[in-house]
Amino acid sequence: MQHPRNNAGTTLGLAITLALASAGAAAQDVSTLDAPDDSDSSTAFFEDDGRSGKLLLTGGVSQIEGAAGGGLTPWAVIGGYGTGDQIGANAYFTRVGVDDYSLDSFGALVGFHDRLELSFARQRFDTEDVGAALGLGRGFTIKQDIIGIKLKLAGDAVLQQDSRLPQISVGAQYKRNDQGGLVRAIGAQDDSGTDIYISATKLYLNQSLLLNGTLRFTEANQFGILGFGGDRHDGYSAQFEASAAYLLTRHLAIGAEYRTKPDNLGIAVEDDAWDAFVAWAPVKNVSLTLAYVDLGNIVIADNQRGFYASVQVGF
């Protein structure tokens, strides 16, 4: 029987083919909807500047793997400010600094007709002093490229306020690590893999509250930075991710996220990750996110806590 990992490229290829075909389907046309009245407190955090169809903060920020959502978790929303008859795009840079490591992530996405999202991200993980302790050299880095796709299946997180149905999207993230020899030496089975996920997102306007839940099927160790599969467990496992955001004003949101992760490697326990964030959009095309993040144990270093900062520009 062929191992699931051997089908990773085929899985992503089929997902892209399906998504491109579905993107041509009729999407809900929201271009004729009036912008919400700023005097209405339930929608006071929205702003429509007439240059792009979506409303302020409704596309999320850029997740560390490149998808639209929170910092740690993808949401069901399609990135960029394009609506059903428009194309939108975002580019981002994120820096995560914890006690013994740092991670830089940058990339871009394009959203087609509020239906299909394609993204690319590159990550650079710096081992700092831990690299020297492991005999790799201080500042030894691991790089990872991520190609993502997301397809909206049903619902609308913002516009369908009279429906209990959330916006639902499926996505895939193909990841390739540049240190195959190293990750295999610590017990990983491969240097590439594909995460498959389904997300549900709902914005409650009257409460200024956004909720998201994501179910991810993955083999990734530490988001893929330490490879895929392991000597303790090899194969896909289901992991849960959740986000909640409260919009204080039309420009400012606070929230928190939680992400479970598989524990595949015998070399060290892998803990879940969480963060608490504040996101600020001074204008529609720019957003800044700051967060306190806890990544737990990473290899020989416990309690990896620190700060996350991200800037996103888009239309």
C-alpha cells in the first residue's frame, strides 16, 4: 500500500485543479451593497474607501504559513479586499522572537473573486545559540517554502448575518524544508509534506466578535521546520485550531489563538502553541499585528515564549 506522503504532490495538484475549476463558478455579487453606516454601532469597525469592495479588517491578517487568517491559524475568509467580481492581494513580513530561537516569514497571496486564494510563504528559522549546542553552529538556519491554496465552499462570514451558517473553506499547504539530512537525523521521515485543512469562520456584527475553528490533517513537526512524520509516530493526525477576535473599533482588534500540534519525534516532546494579539489597521491597505506567543518546547529548549510582529499591505 502506498504511503500517504507519497501522494502529497498528487493531492495538491488535484486540489489546485478542483479549485481553479470551482473558481469559475458564480460567486455572490456584493458590489451593489451599500457600505455600512458608521453611525451604526454594530458595524462601526467597518470602513469602505471605494477602492476595493470588502470592508476593513474582514480579510484577516497573514498567517505564518501565508494564508489569510490569524497569526497561527488560517481562517475561512479569502485574503485581499476583492469581492465577487474583483481580485485582491496581500504581502506580509512576520518576525517571531522567542527565548532561544527566531523565525522570519514573508510571502504574498492573491484572492480571486472572494472564492479562491493562492499563497506563497518562505520561512527562515534561526537556531541561534541552540545551534551551537547541537554542534550545528551558532545561527544555523532552516528554510521552508510553503505553497497554499484555499477554496470557499459555502457561507459568508460577514454578509450573511441572518444565517447561522459560517463561511466554510478548505485548503492545502505544501511545505518543503531545505534540511532533509538534518531532519531525518533527528527522526523525521521526510523533508516535505502537505497539510489539508477545513476552516469555519463567523463574524457576529452585533457583538463585534469573530470566531474561527480549523481542523488540520498534518504530519508536520514544528510547522514543518523539523520535517514530517517521525520515529514516534508516522502518518497524518487531526489537529484543532481556534481563534477569537473582538473588534474594539473599526481599526483595532484584540484576540487569541490556540493550535494543537502532533508529537511525532522521540527526540523531544512537541507542545501546542497559543498567542494573544492586537491588530491595528490605520488605513485599509496596511495592518500591523503584535502578539505574545508561546510555542512550548522546541527540541532541547523548553518554554519558548516571546513576541510576534507582522506587517501586511494589500488591496
